[in-house]
Amino acid sequence: MVPEQVFRRRPQHNNTPETVMLIIVNYVVFAIATQMLAMCTKINSFFWVVLGCLALYNFYIIRRNREELDRIRIIAYVLSLLGMVAMFFLFRSRATPC
């Protein structure tokens, strides 16, 4: 039999670090916004509004969870931002006139 403590240990994914959730949210929002608003030869102005809101969300989450950030998580966050820049240029290389 499985002891009951196994199921109480991780209710609602409370042990997932906020920085990991932040990176996942960044990639999902950025990929959807790029596909919907920046795949024409002219980038839609609302794309920059979405990126601004995403930056404010990042600032809020990082300020709220400042004690969780250590050197490894900061490096992972910066690498994820560089990955999003690379993803933007990859997506934009296939832009079509709309």
C-alpha cells in the first residue's frame, strides 16, 4: 500500500518553483503573440503591447519571489530570454505579406 503522506506532499504543484512557471508562461505567451501578431511583414502594434504587459508581469513575479532567486535560476531565466529572442527571429524568417 502507498502511504497517505505521498499524496499530501505535493498538492496543486506547490513545489514547482515560480521561476520555472514564469519561464513556461513567457514562452507560451510569446509564441502565441508572435504567431498571431508578428507573422506578417509588418509587425502589429498590439504585439508590442503584449510584450510590455509580459515584461510587467515578469517584473512583478521576480519582485514577489526575490528570495527564491539564486545564481542558477537567474542564469536559466536569462538563457530563456535569449531563447525567446532566437525564437522570434526564427518565426520572423517565415513572415509573409498579409
